[in-house]
Amino acid sequence: MALDSTNPAAVNDDWNRDRESFDDEVRRRGMVGYWMIPTRSIGFREPKASYAPRLWTWQSLREIAYAAVDHVPKEEAHRRFVGLQHPDLKLGTAPHYYLGCQLLKAREKAPAHRHTMDAIRFVVQGSGGAHTSNDGEPFPMHKWDLVTTPNWCWHDHVNESDEDTIWLDGAVSPLINHFGAGFSEPYEGDNFHPRTRPVEWSNANAGALRPRGARPAGPRQRGHRYPWAETARVLETLADSPADPFDDIVLTYTDPFTGGPVLPTLGSEIQRLRARFNGRAHRHVHATTYHVLEGEGVSEIGDTTFEWKEGDTFVVPIWTWHRHRNPGARSALLYSIDDSPVVRALGFDREEVEK
């Protein structure tokens, strides 16, 4: 039967008699009406985090990482990564990324592979006897070094020392899963990418002093190592600088070629909260996860207050008021990752400051 062009709904009075029946018919046909969307824009609306602030202790995370050595065969583990899974989320420490730790035992190796997932490594235990490689270049892993592993970069991990190495792993697997864009590939041959570049090759070709005409490697960023010795020197130089009102002395790791974030999907910062620092509150539309490198302090996040100490990790959800305080007599040092590069690239980021 052809529909009456002047009254198309007249062909079926059963679902046209009342609103509920009509809405059911809309859903049955795989459609949705704007009037049926609970978050439609008909008045003022702002983001509300679907997950709460949360804190994990280093003792708990490290204990599980080492227990995995005995419980999970090395061949099955492939990577001994333990992620901080937020109980309010299906996947991730925050909606777009995981933060966790990876353990590489003495004389242990993890085979090469590559994937569309960007990753960040921040070393919390190690003296340089281990390294991670990016496309054939070894990056030594000293305590508090930062190393980036960009999208589709061949990488493996090798520990040639008698000391275990542990690093924080930040990875955007939830974001990749959201887009359904996950590719990965193991390296063939002997499972380890040949060493084709010397140590410090990337820094020599992309640092403040670089060969004439040096350019980025291509459409994706090149991996880099940010040695702690250089970071510490900058922190010391700025030790008496005026305080950022929210984070005191805060440094943003940047890509040496673009000056932008270290990766297209993840930002990375380090900050020193000096003794007696009392920060102002603000909120923003990106999630930040902090790891305490040294010292103690307090963070008020929404209605939650965390008293944190060395080794603790805590997450600040999106659009949640938060402030940091250091009431003690010694400074505290925090490392953080966030998803601000993605949020800003899409034009979604916004910040509000306490009045």
C-alpha cells in the first residue's frame, strides 16, 4: 500500500494513537527522534564524568607486577604490563587511555612488534642497563627518563643488566578501541628488530642543535628519549620562579620538531609542588593521571580528598574541580599524562578557574 503523501502516518493507526507506541515504532525501525535523546541541547548542559576520582598505591601495583612473574609464563605474557583499571569504566584508567606499569626482569627480553596505539614510557626503576628500541634505535632507560613510542613504530624491550627495570606505561588502547582502528603486527625473523641507529641518534637529529635541513620522519612522529638529567636541570633552574597558580613549577614535555605534545594522543608533564604550596582550583575537559615520584601532598578532586605519598597514582576525571596542596616542609614531585592533545585537536577542550 502506498503512503498517503499528505498524511504518511495514516497507514498505521496502531502506532499513531499514542506517543509511547509511536516512539516504540521509531526504535523498531532503527531510528531515534531528537525528542527521545535525554542529553539533547535544549538548555544549559555541561559534561559530567561517568567515573569517580581514584587512587592506587605503588605497593599494590608493584606486588601484582612481580606476582605475575610466577603466575603467568613469559611466553604467554608477551609484555608484563599491569594496567590500572578504573572500576567505573569498561576499559582504561581514564576513558581514552591506560596508565600502568611494565616490568622487565634482569636479562629478560620482550619481542618486537608495532601497533596503532601510541605509548609513553616513564622509568621509575632502572639504571640504564635496559633499553626500549624505536625502529632500530636503542633508548636507554634510566630512572625518571621519558621515552615515547609513536603509532606503528617497531619496538622491543631488552634488559642486558642484572637489575630489574620498571616503567610506567601510558597507552591509548581505549581510544583505539573506540574508533575500531586497532592494528598490530609482530616482527618476524628472530623477533627483535636489528639495531640500525646508534644511541642518541634521534636527539642528535631533532634536538635544539641539529643537522641542517633535518625534517620529521614523515606523517607520524618519531620516538624520543627525554633524559631525566636534562629535566632535573630545568627544574633546578626554575626553582625560584613564580608559581603557576594550579601546579606550581610545571614543565610540559614537547615534541622537539613541532613544539607540540609528545604524541598526537597523549600529553606529558612533570611538576614540583614546593613546600607550603596551596594551589587554586580549576577544571578542564581532559582527564589527567598523576604519579607521585617523591614527597607527599593533598589533592581535592570534586568531593574526594586524597592524601598521597611517593608511588601513589591518582586520576582526575574530566570537568571536575581539583586543586593540589603541599602542606609539608619538603617539596613533592609528580609526573602526569593526559588526553589533552586529542581533546584540543577536536576543539573540545575548555577550562574554568575558581573565582
